[in-house]
Amino acid sequence: MPGLDRVNSPLFAAVNALIPIGELKNLKHYLNKFNYPETAAYIQSSGKELSNFYFKRDDPWAYFCYYRDYTWVDIPIFTREGFESFQMLELIDFEQGRINKCLKGKDFKTLFYIIDNRIAILAYEELFDSIPDEDKYETFWFIYSRCGLALKDFPKEYIKKIEGYRPRPLDLPPGDTLEIYRGQPEARPTSIHKEHSWTLDINTAIRFAVQQEGQAQVYKASIDRRDVIAFIKRKNEKEIVVYPECLQEIERVQLFGLADLKSQFNPREILEPYQFYLGQLRKEYFYRPQGIHGLMHTRRVLLLNIIIGLLQGCSEKQLNILCTAALYHDIGRINDNVDPQHGRESFRKAEDLGVLTGLDSSEGQILKYIIENHCISDRQAR
């Protein structure tokens, strides 16, 4: 396994910056958080080695820590009173016990779930030969995702070695070319052409773009299937890891905010049809009206359908089809799980309720197609 540069790599910056607590023994006071003589004596009386305690200047909430082997515990105050109040020695024993149990049982999945982010990749390198070959790939990318690591921090030969342990092909959508997205709250110093973390899901990209204040930006790109380095499903973000030089056809996706809509429409153009169709909605149509696919969801879909229909220049009849589909697309649900059949059940229920009125035969067929197929992929559409 090619090793990382433990001196210069930012992945080991936290460990490299640690200062042994003994080097501060002549420091009288440090923000009223440090009393070396009494705390050192207290630690040594417990049987613990003082050499495993450190000062770290990068965290004002915890200037000190305990670090030994694969156990890292932050310590907010280095005084005997602080140790006793926060039960630091007991916490250290607890964390060491958890880590040692995982090591003894070779439970690497749990180990890398509980180990401190700052030493996870270091532990992975040191334990690499002990991790079963079939788990090396997934373990690495779990650490990568959990710890917020970056592809640029790893030499290409390192990643290539990891890829060699991939137990099966990536579970990607069909096709030789994939469409991927990236969202960010504002322009970054680095160009979008140099970003390595993307997603298959535009909604995930939008969420990242709007979760902070700033000028929300969403980008779209394409990539050859064979160039995908990793597909990380953790946290349901459908993350695609890719070398930036493999990105193709990068373009910014146009987002519409309230100000944009105000400049294009009279608010009445949106509110009047919204209120009209909303008046046709009944809570008794839904198996769980207050659930995630109930009234609030339906209102949101209705509003977005009206906005998109107006932006696309839909006729009154076309808008009626879209709005009717929005009202009844989920009324056939009997659970909130992924359910590819609930589109058919929703249309059947809408017919039984007699709510599909004012449509000619061709409009009815379009409406049926939309409702029945909204819950399945385009390639499965009937």
C-alpha cells in the first residue's frame, strides 16, 4: 500500500500540530484553563501516562486532548477541577474500551464509525493489512465521506491502489455517459472546473446551494461512466467522486428565486390558479393527510407545477392537466415508502372519486400517463 506523506499532508495536520503537555509545564496561566502541577499529579495518580496528553492551539473550545494509539479525546480545560467536573479520565477509559473492543474483534466497520475524524485515515493506513481485502475499498470511501476528505489530498497511485480492491462494479445508472451536478452557496476561489465532488441528484445539488446565505449556484456536467472514481451513497447524497480533468460540458443551471418570478409574472397569475385548484383538494383523499406525501406535499407540487407551466408558456388546457395531476398524483398511496405502483392506484382512485372532469379523451390520456408514471423512471414508463 503506497503510504501518504505524514509530514506534509494536510490529512495529518492535527496530529503533527500536537504539543506534548510537558512542554508547557512552566506556563503559569493560559486563559484560566491550565494548571499543570496539580493536574499532572492527578493524572499520574490514576496510572495514566502524562505523555499521552497534549496541547493543541487550533480549537478554542478544547485546547487540550488525550491521544494514544487510536483514541483521541478532546479536553476543554487542563485543571484538576475541570477533569473531575467533566469526568475526563472516565471518558478516556470509556473511549479506549470501545476502540479496543473493535480492534480485538476486528470490527473495522464500527471502529471507523466511532474513531475521531482527525486520526481516521492514519488508523486506516496503519491497520490496512489487517482489514479484509473485500472491505478495504468500502472502508476507505466511508472514511473519505465521513471525514470530509478531498480527492486532491491523495496521490493518484494511492487511489488507484484502493480501486484495485473494489469488490464489484459501481452501481451506477445505465449508459456510457452520466449527467452530474454540483451545488454551492457562492462562487469559490477554485474554479468549478477543479471540483471533484458531484452528485447524480440535482435536488441534492440544490440543497447544498441554498443551505447557506450567498449567491446559490448549481452546475451540471457530464462524465464518462468509466471515469467515475467512487459512487458514495452514504447520507443519501449519491456523491460522484471524479478527477476534475474528466469533467465535460460544464454549464451553470439557471435557478429561479422569488425576485425572478416577480419580474416575470404578476403574482395574481400564480395565486389565482393556485387558490382555484387548492379549493378542490380534500384531506379525506389521502391515507395520511399530514404525512410527507399528504396535503403540504401536494400544495407544494401544485405551486411548482403552476410556476413551471407559466415559465414554459403552457396553454390553459395544458396547465389544467398539470394542476390536476398535482392534486391527485399521490392519493393512491397506502404508505410513504418507495412505491412504483402508487401512480396507477392514484389514477384509479381519482376515477372512482369522479374528480377527473372537464377533460376530453386526449387530455385524459395525458393526465393518466403523468399520474401513473410520475413515480417510476423514464425508461420504465408505460
